[in-house]
Amino acid sequence: MNEALTLLKQRYEELNKQGKLDEAAQALFTELLTEAERLQASNLALRRTILKSSSKESRMSTKLRDALYE
């Protein structure tokens, strides 16, 4: 995802340098890119939370399994 966002930023900068975007389009692209960055950070945080949660669950099930075998 990070690569895709980087490519979009590069394309925006190229279009902006060529003068093909008016002020409204520039504002819209800036807003969209900012929102995409925020969503990417949120997605990463959620993935970390899920990984932490799943790793805790697997340890608990191992402890329960060991207790049952005893």
C-alpha cells in the first residue's frame, strides 16, 4: 500500500508541476492524499492490534491445552 501511495503522490506532483491542475483540483488531491495517509496509519495500527490479540490467544490456548493434558 505504501508504494501505491508514493506513486500517487509522484503523479500528483508531476501534474502539479506541469500546471495541469487548477486550485480546486490541487486542494482535492491534497485532501485525498492526506486522508489516504491517515487511513494507512490506522490500518497499520489495527493490524498490530490484531497480531497482538491473536498471539495472546494462541498462548492462552497452549496453556489450557497443557493444563488439560496434566
